[in-house]
Amino acid sequence: MKRNVARTTFAILIAAILLMSAAAMAERQGAACSLARAAGAYGVSDSGTVVGIGPRAALARLTLDAAGNINGSVTASLNGGVSSSTLSGTYAVNRDCTGASTFGEFDQSGNLLLTATVAFVWDDNMRELRFLFTSVVLPDGTSLPTVINGSARKLVP
């Protein structure tokens, strides 16, 4: 009898450990997206078209912080003209790993070049970000229609 009780207790203990281990793993894998999990440095590339102007391609190194701020440096080619700028703004993250950002892009003298909004979706456990420009507005209020999308990959610390 004591032997059966010991075996049963041991089997229950092993089952409980396996169950808790599986639950912890599922919780980590299914953890909701958040500003804290999005925070970090990213390597970014995008391409597309500014309608009526021409093709655009860009590379950037951006930093997202846990308070919802985004900033970084951008090198872009617009219809063959290459320029360097800085980017600064805010971003938001939803629990379902979607989000959005509004930011200004500034020339090397600090003059505002444009204000843009983008829609986001994170994947690969928040290591990769895909985005689509949803609006671009010049400082004089002129709206530029765009067809630009891109991706960003979290850099290894």
C-alpha cells in the first residue's frame, strides 16, 4: 500500500510540474504586446512611392523607448535625391501587437521636413515590426499621397 501511495504521489508531482512548466511557457509565448516589450533599437528599411513625385527608399536606425517615444536617424532617396534627416515622435502599442506612430522628420539644421503617421504590426515575438505610411503632411499643410511600406528588426544589444 505504501508503495502505491508513493508511486501515485510521485506521478501527481511530476504531472503538476509538467503542467506548471507548460503553463509558464504558454504565458511567455502569448504575452501581450506592450510599450515595454517594444522598446529597443531597430534597423529599418522602407520603400514605395510618393505619388506624383517618384520612388522612395530609406534606411534608418530608430530607438523606441518604454514611455512611447521614437527617435533616430534616416537616410532616404526620393526620386534619386539622397538626404539625411532625424526623426522624432511618439508611438503606441496595442495588446494585439498592432500600433501606430506619429513623428516629425527634420533636416540637419532642425527644420521640419514632414509629419507622418504609420500603422504598425509586430511579429516574431516583438522582434520584427512591419509598417505602412498612412499620411505624410508637409509643414505648409500639403498632404502627400504615399504608397510606402517597410519593416524594422530589433537590433541585438
